[in-house]
Amino acid sequence: MRVLVTEDDEDTRFAVETSLRGAGFAVDVATDLPEADEALFVNTYDCVIFDRILPSGDALHYVKQRRQDGCGVPVLFLTGIDNSVEGLPYGDDYLVKPFAMPELIARVRSLCRLTSVAPPPVLRHRDLELDLGRRTAVREGRALNLTVKEFAVLARLVAAGGQPVRRDDLIAAAWDAEVRPASNVLDVVIAALRQKLGTPPLVQTVRGVGYRCG
């Protein structure tokens, strides 16, 4: 499960990030609303944690606007006042500072389950089928033995519907924002995918951009 933590206080941000990682979550971090907005545009999250008041504005107002635009990711607000989240969007939650980390982790797990109620989709491209729920890949009836990183990169490519996907977006799909791979690791994953997918080749290089499913 992947979580975005948006908190401008460095100590709180570090404590939340460290605790969530220790509980098995993949964690990205942002310090303000513009950074969070960019992360939400690029990545898919199971839950987002917002400090209620951030340097650029009120996170509650931001989330309500995102809801109107169709963003449904569950949100946990961190607030210093018990009743400061009146009009909380449906499905969201809040914690009053200071809070215990086990309580935060329990709230995040509960919110993440909201995104897993609907069955995950099956992605298809030509003769390739990816089952996101079972994490399986099949081409022409042949099961592909993919690593976690290979599956994540391939799923991002297939989901793009043949459009080019930037290298940074592929890296973000498979690695934590705080755990960037070496510059050539993506190339190694792409090479392994091409070998496992066989012929005719599906993954094409787009010069100066990244890769696409052809």
C-alpha cells in the first residue's frame, strides 16, 4: 500500500514517514500543497495524509476541491484542534496532535481498505493481459514470471494505452520517492521485460522521452 505524507514540520514528517515504512507501507513525502498536487497527478495512492494547515493554504479546502474534480483517494488529516475539520469529506478521517503512531497506522490501514473494496482491474494490450489483483501477467496463454518491479513498470506502460511514458514516471511507479534506483536500473528492468515478453516485441523506446507499449 502506498501513502503520501504531506507535512511541513520536519520532525513530524520524519516520524510519520519512518513509522509507516516500518509498518510495511511505501511512503512518498511532500512539504506543501503544490508538491502534493504534483505527486497525486503522477502517482496512485491508497491513502494521503495531510497536515490540516500548510504554508500555502488549508488542506481541507484543497481536498474538497479535489473531490469535485473526481479524486477519490482517502485522506487522513492531522490537526491541532479537535473540531477543526467540520464538513469532513465522506470517507476521510482525522487525528488530533499529539497522537500515538500505532493509532495513526491503524487509521491509515483502515482508509487504505476503502480503496481495495472494488476488484482491481485487468489491463490488456494486444495479446497481453495483466491482472492487478492477482499480480499475474499472461501473454498468448503463457504465464510470465515477473518480479515486483517488472510488473509495476509493465502495468504503468499498459495503463498508458500506447502513449509514451516518461522514465521518471516509470521509476515512480515501481520505486519509493525516497528510494530512487540507480540511473541504469530501469534499463535493466526494461531489458528483462523484453526478454520475458518475447516476440513480437511490445516495449518500444521513445527517444528523449521513455518507453511505450507498441
